[in-house]
Amino acid sequence: MEHSLYIHIPFCRTKCRYCDFYSVRHEHGLASRYVDALCLAITRLPCDFSTVYIGGGTPTVLSIRLLGKLLRQLRHVTRCVREFTVEANPESIDADKLRLFLDNGVNRLSVGVQSFCDVKLKMLGRIHSASAAIAAVMRAKKEGFENIGIDVMFGFWQETLADWRKDLSIAVELPVRHISAYALTYEKNTPLFKKLKRNLISPLDDDLVSEFYQYTMQFLPRKGFLQYEVSNFAKNGYSCEHNERYWRNEEYTGLGPSAVSYAGGIRTRNTAVLSDYMKKIESGESPVVMRERLSKLRRAKETASLKIRTAEGIDFDWFVHTSGFDFRKIEADEIETLVRQKLITYIRVRGQARGIRLTRKGFLFCDTVSSSLL
């Protein structure tokens, strides 16, 4: 069975105001010790991986020496890798790092752009400029990356639809093959959430955010970026295989503090404290602090709640083969309700229902649909 690997790099130069992912301020000595711990953890991995994703945090905040050390260690478990992604931020990616990635099997770059408007970037607490974001993408293309993706965000307080249209119009003119478009969310324990609670900022009306998203779903496909998941659009053949494996609820291993692993129906989570994680790895102990064995029915329902997020939806035969359950039986009431609410529709072949998928309205309320299938 194929397996995926996620490696969390928990370092950032500054913490973005909207981010609730685990991260700490970058210090070279701490980062050096952490990479040593990761290399130890990699030697204990039991298999090769078909997809690898290094995320964060900011992976590219690491020095070229530390990145090289990590990538060389990964060669032992990436002999069969098809897709190898590294997340990069515009302010910390240069030609030397890009060449290092290409020389060590990295074939996909995901650049955290968020916006091509300096005002919006400042609102988010990003430390790069719009021009730096464009330059980073062009540099990656020049050095030889063919598979480049970018992240962009919409729904900022005070943002207009014209602002968002401008961001998208710039994005599609760049040499990128993948665009992830996310609505801004106010996560607890973030500076933005605290501002919201103190009435220092006012979120956009839900109907306006919905208008932004509907425009995205119309505009990007016209420019050749097909929607294959709620927030993800790609040129033909350039969808992110690593994330598609998540949405099919397939097995993966997570390295690093707070990282999650899932295999054999068991979900585990590592300690979310960097110092604890390093101590555990260095002493040969497991960093796992949470372990959950899922029943077969729970696994099936989680598969349904994840797979419904994709544009292709859920094929009934595939679901039986994957989970051992008849989707129409275990989700009968939910299917009836969601069809009646026009959030999902049947996929019909020669008049026969072969599966379900989201309607356009369903994409707008995907979280509701996904939760109902659990």
C-alpha cells in the first residue's frame, strides 16, 4: 500500500496574524538541533513514500546547510517518490535553495503568496511584498520548476470584490500550475481573533464573502485552472497528489511537533511542544501523545466527509471497495436531506445513480455537508 509523508518545520521569522498552526520564532541553534532530530526520526521510518510534503511554519527559513542535510537524509525513503513538495515563502527563497531542492528530488513548490496587494499583506502580518512574491515565482520558474503552486486568500475586512479580482488576475498570469484560494478565517488564539473580539475589525458579510468565492469558481476555470476540491484549482495534470490522498482518507505519516499520522485505522498525534518532541526523538522514545483507534464505520464516515470535498465527489462502487460499506445505506438520511437542500446531486450514468457530488450551492456550504456525513 502506498504511503505519504508530511514533515512539519515549525519555524517562522514572524507569526502571521491569522495563523493557528504550531510555530516558534526561528533561531539557528534550535533549528539545527531540530533538523538533527528529524534526521533521526527519518532513519526509523519503515517504508518508502510515494508523496512527500514539507510544510510549516516556513521550511525555507532554514539555512541551506540544514535544508541540504534534511533532504539528503530523505533520499533513503524517497526512492519511489512521485511528488515531492516544499512550501516556500517569498522572503526566504533564493536561487541556491531552489537549485538544492531540484538536485534532491523536490519537484513541486508551493509559494505562500496570500495576496498581490501590499496593504492586504500588511493587514495579515506578512513580511514580504507583492513584488517579492511575483519575483519568487519567476525565480522558481527560471531555475527549472515546472510545477509551482501558490496560496491566495480572500474575504479580508474592508476588501472589495474589485480587490480580489485584481489578485486573481495577477495570479493567472504567472507561470503557476496550481492555485489554492482560501477564505480568511478568524481562528481562536490568533491576533486577528483578538482584534475581532475587541471590535477593532469587522469581518465581511457572509454574502459578500460568498460572492468572492463564486467569482473564483467562475474565473479560474476560464483561465485553465480547473476546480478539483473546494479551495483548490489546477491546470490539467497538476492537482496535488499528496492532498488528494488526504481527501481519499489514505495512510500517511507525520513528523514534527503537532503532526498527525494515520495508518491501519489508528490516528496518532505528536506532542505540540518542540522541546518535548526533540527530547523524545533524541532518547529513542515515541513523541506520540494521542492515539485513537477508529471503528470501521467511523473510518468509512470520515472517508465520506473528506471525499465529498472533491469535485468528482463519491462514487458508490469506489466507496464499497475502499471502506467495505454501502454509502447509500450508512448515509441514507443524510443523502435525502442534502439532496432536498440542493447541496448535493446524484452522479448518473445511463440514468442510474452511481454516486454523489456537491452542487454549486454545496461548494458554498461544504463544511455543513462534510459535517453531516460524519
